[in-house]
Amino acid sequence: MKTFLRTTNYIQEPFNSDIHSNPLAFLRELNGLTIFDVKGIDETRTRVITTLIHGNEPSGFIALHQWLIAKVKPAVNIRFIVCNPEAAKLCPEFSHRYLYEAQDLNRYFDLSKDPKSCISLRAKQIIQAVREVNPEAIIDLHNTSGSSPAFGVSVSDNDKVLDLISLFTNKVILTGLHVGAIMEQDFSAPIVTIECGGATEQLSHQVAIAGVGKYTSNDCIFDHHADKVDIHRFPCRVELKPEIILGFGDYALLTADITVRTDIERLNQQLTPAGELIGWYNKGDNLPLIAKDEQGNDQLLQLLTLKNGCIYTKQSLQLFMATTKLDIANNDCLFYATIES
């Protein structure tokens, strides 16, 4: 029976000789929430990296594995938190986002959602593991749901946050949307989410490995590189309305209420102009979608328009996290979008 283990495993040095050379074999050895602590040259400071909050997003874990077997002496103490190996270990490995169907760990960090459940307990354990070392910075490593370039996500645009993001990528979404993610928590230290790119793309792993290398080896990570980061502000979260059947196709599917084009992930890579075809809907005059802004208001009419059964962008948009994975599109969202005109 699949379940979250309630114990937290703290693994102290020396452990490098015990790290398996294969990342999958390394993953199979982990049981529950696992923390690796590595002492740095300066033992008065600590930085935290969280990874595998989603079990199908392996780039951060691969970067951790590569870093551990390299036996690097970091500039400061480093705490790696492997958050959800239970989901990652479900066969085939790195294919399951959640341990329980539609229960996303990265929606439970406000601790008010089903507070007595085992998934809320895991979120609480992770928060405690971050706070107990009083870190100077926290990086939360993820992969995007579909093919995508790397970008950062933050609730703040202060220079320290942008400096952290610049270690991995030059693009950031500044968001005020609250979904219960770990980056929304107050740790009295800058925290950012890094979306390394698509989970199956080699470049995504390279982004994670290179960024972790800089984050752990640089004595100063707040080095005024914030001006290198391109900021996209005020994202809207585009979701299906309840009970709507979604399909992906090259034309309007008879088996779906709304059809989204099969190559929607391509729009993650570029600015999408006004008038771009997104999909099809011919069962009414109002799209069965909601596009919530940071205040919870529906901005759908500012983003998309319906003409003759075809869905088009209404103005220039940057799409993020567009995916063709039905479970994520149904249980989470279709994509995020910022208005770029």
C-alpha cells in the first residue's frame, strides 16, 4: 500500500562512498523524506535545496546525485531535502507526479488544507527541515509539465531573489497567485522556484546541475546580477471549469467538450501574438474556462476570444507551463499566461 512514511531521515557526512553511481539505484535506496547535510568551508551559513516535491520532475534530484558523487566541498553548509521519493519511486520511476491521485504536495504548504492528512504532515516536516537551519537562501527545483525553457518563479522581485534566479536562468514569473506552494512560505530568507525545463529533456538536467554548482560553490550568491533577469508580471492561471471534458487534437474532437491543439507546448518557447489559434469549442458562446488573476478575478475575456468555434489569443501573451498531460491539465491548470502587449 502506497503511503507517506512519517519519519524524517537525516543523513550526515561521511556518506559519499555509499552513494550509488546510478541515480535510479540511488533513488531506490531512499525511504521517505530524506535530508542530506554537507558541511561547507564556512560553517556559519547554510543554504537549502528542495527537490522531488513532484515525483515526475527529476532534474533537481539528478543534480543532487551528480553533486554528491562529485564529493564537492561547498562554500557554506548545504542542506538537500528530497521531499517526495515515495511518488518518484512508483514504477516506472519518475513518472508519477503525486503519491495519491490528484493530491499535489505543492498545494499543501499553507498547512490549512486537510491539516490532519499524511500529505499535510509531509509538508509540515519539510517546512520544519528548512527552518531548523535558518538558511540564507532556499532553492526549490522543479521541471515544467511540458516542453519548455527554464524559468524562475517568485512572489518577490527584490534583488536577492533575482540574483538567485540568475544562477539558473534569465527569465522569471513574478506572481501573486497563492496555491499553497512552498515558495509562498515565509522563511525569513529569499526563496525561489526554478522550473528547469521539461522533465525528459537533457538540457533541463544540465540547467539544474550547472545552477546547483554555482549555488553551492559561490561564496557570495547575492552579487547584483538582478538586472540580467527578464521579469514577466501578473500571471493568470487558466483552468477548466468543473465537469468539462478536455481533449488534445489537430481539430475539434467529438469526444471532448473543448479541444486544445496538440502542439500547445510549443507556445512555452516564444511570445504568442494576438490571433494565435489555441483550440476549439463549439458548444456555446462562452468558453468553459477560468483565468484567475492575483486578486482572484476572472480575466479570461482579456486573454482569449471565441470565433466560429475556434479559440484565439486576444492579445500578445507569454504562456508558461502549457501541457498536453491530461491529468495535470484536468487537476491543476492548462497553463499560466502573462499579458505582454
